[in-house]
Amino acid sequence: METLEILGFIGAFIVGLILGLIGSGGSILSVPILVYLFGINPVTATAYSLFIVGTTSLIGSIRNLKNKLIDYKTTLLFSVSAIISVYITRRYLINLIPEIVIETDFIVVSKNQLIMLLFALLMIAAGILMINKTPKTIVKIKQTKTIAPNKLLIFSEGSLIGFLTGLIGAGGGFIIIPILVILSDLRMKAAVATSLAIISLKSLIGFIGDVQNLEINWSFLLIFTLISVVGVFVGQKYSQNISDNTLKINFGTFVIAIAFLIIFVEII
């Protein structure tokens, strides 16, 4: 086994570990790990990420289900729109993107580069949300302004998140969680648990669209996913001993740094 592959499988553990510790965020690392450490095509990597994120989040949701933290109505409302959107994106829209998206005398942008650059932009957005939308910040927002749940807005946000998930293979937990807290009036722990349930459903359904389009290396995918699941269990075990705010700020900064590294690699 080569050094990059060893680092890749360590990264698989970290993906699950972060998901277990703070309920989301680890999935944002899966695509860069698959692309740059395992050399997998970005389109295939986003598909693999959906399965990894979906399965890992589903296993992580079992504990939340037992603790009755999941808001079923919100999960259903958000998931229906997200599932439809992510499936359509993976089954049909992803194939409509040409191999060369932009070609001029000065610049050439391929489909793979576009996906990775969009992914980097989402990582920057997620990193900013991790740093700014910490639990204390969100609680402060709720104390100063109460917003009634808006079902139509939640449904619309679900469709947008589903499209982004389908396009770049990320779960979008750090976008979903603030939405659930502010628009659905959920407490932070319930929002994190509900977010995991939503991510698991929409990611796995989205992956079904890829099974029909791509050749899947199941042995590799299952090994990577199993290591991530182990990471989830370890993360959940120690989640109570680590400050959410400190972890999110540090991880958010790390994610932003990785995003700029991706932009540099793709442009240069």
C-alpha cells in the first residue's frame, strides 16, 4: 500500500470522527481525499462521497434515534425536496455538463476542474458557517428574534441543498444546521441530529442515480466507508468531552485552508 493510500484511509477515519464529534463537517473532506490521495475522477469521487456520507450519517443517526433527538416532521419536509433534487442532479443533470465547460485563448476549464472549484467554494462557505454559526451564536440569535417555522422556505432550501449535494457530493450539514435552528426553531442538539438524518437520506438516494451511470469499485468503497463508520463511533464516544465551539472554529479554519489549496491546485 502506497503512502498516499495510507493517508487516504486515515482521512476516511477523520471523516467519520468529525461527523461523530459535531454531527456534520467531516463529509466536506471526503471528495478531496478521494480525488487527491486516491486519484479518483471527481465525478466518481462525488458519487462515492454520497455513499460514504449517507451510510456514515445513517449509522450515526441510530444513536440519535434512540435518544429521540430527531424531528421527524422537519426531516420529512426537508428530505422530500432534497431527495428529489439530488436524484435528478445525479441521474440526469451531471451528465449534461460538457467535458470542457469554458475554452478561450486565455483559459480552459474542464468539467472536473469546475466540480472541484465549486466544491472549494462550498468548503469556504461551510468553513465560515462553522466559525460564525457556533451553538452560542445561534442561541443568541434565537433569544433576540423568534422566527416561526416556514415550511415553504424549508422545502425550497431542501431543493437547493439537494442540488448542491448532487453536484459536488457534500452532505451540506453546516448549511442545513443553521437553517433548521433558525427556520424550524429546533434546539442545537435536535438540529444536529435531524441534519444527520436528512443527510443520510438524500445522499443515499442520490447515490442510486450514480449506480445507474457509473462503474462502482465496491470493495474500495465499502472499506473506506467502514473506516469512516468506526470514526463516527469514536467521535460520538468523545463528543461530550470536547468544546463544540473550539472544535468548530479550528475545523472551520482548516476547511477554508484546504479549500484555497484546492483552488491553487486546480488553477495552477
